[in-house]
Amino acid sequence: MPLKPKPVTCACGHTFTSSRDRSWCERCANAVYYHAKDKNKYKLNNMYITGVIVAVITFLTYVFMELIATPLLSL
């Protein structure tokens, strides 16, 4: 559901009308948020996704070392 059009101002000073949660500034190409509190939501989401990816890579490395590499190297 689109939001009501609202003028938003980017950090570079460019002002434009937005009706989405996150828009991109045409002048500097930075993200501009409809509500100021949404900026932290995207940062936390990115940190969560990064943490999940690191956990999966760590788990796969552990499985490889314990179940595949160790038996092959002990022969």
C-alpha cells in the first residue's frame, strides 16, 4: 500500500516528493527514508543477513573438516 506523498530531504540537501518507504536521491544516489526510524531497520536487517551467511559458512567448514577431511587425512 503506497504512502501519502511527502517531501523528503536527502543529506546532500536535495528535496523531492516520495511515497515509498525507501527512495533514492537523484542527485547523490543515497537512500532516503520516508520515516527516520526506518534507517535503523535496514541496518539491522543487513547485519542479520550477514550474520546468517557467516554462520552457514562456518557450519559448512566445520562439517567439511570433521566429516570429510579428517577421515581422508587419517588413512
